[in-house]
Amino acid sequence: MKIKAVIFDLDETLVDNLALHIEASTNVFAQFQKDTVVTEEDRQYAGMRISDIVKDMMRKLDIPEDRFDELYQKRQQIFLSLV
């Protein structure tokens, strides 16, 4: 069978996965802060690239930039395990 089309949902139009993104981000940054880093009501990160979200959270939590790759990869692994 020949594939005729592929659908990408980059802005949560078809699938609302915001809760999974929030859970993944909260989980990876929990070691640095006791409170939830981002909530579903706090949509400041909606539409942003995950890498930019991770960088912003790191800046807010005063985490050194050299930990970006480690935290980004960990966050992605958590997100994919939730999907």
C-alpha cells in the first residue's frame, strides 16, 4: 500500500497532549524545585519548542547551561514513556 498523506499535529489541534508535556517537564525538574514548574493553567510555554522551554526552566531554576543536553534528553525520554 502506498502512503498518500501524513498528518502532523504540531499545535495540539488533533491531540491535546499538554498534560503529558507538563508531567514530563515537572518530573525532570522536580529535583531542583519542590513546587510544580508549570501547570495546565500556565500556558506561557504553549507553542514553544521543547528545547526553548527546557532552557527557560533552567534559567528560572538557576541550572547551569552545561546540563542542557542531559535534562533535555531526560525530559524527552519521560515524555515518550507517557505517550
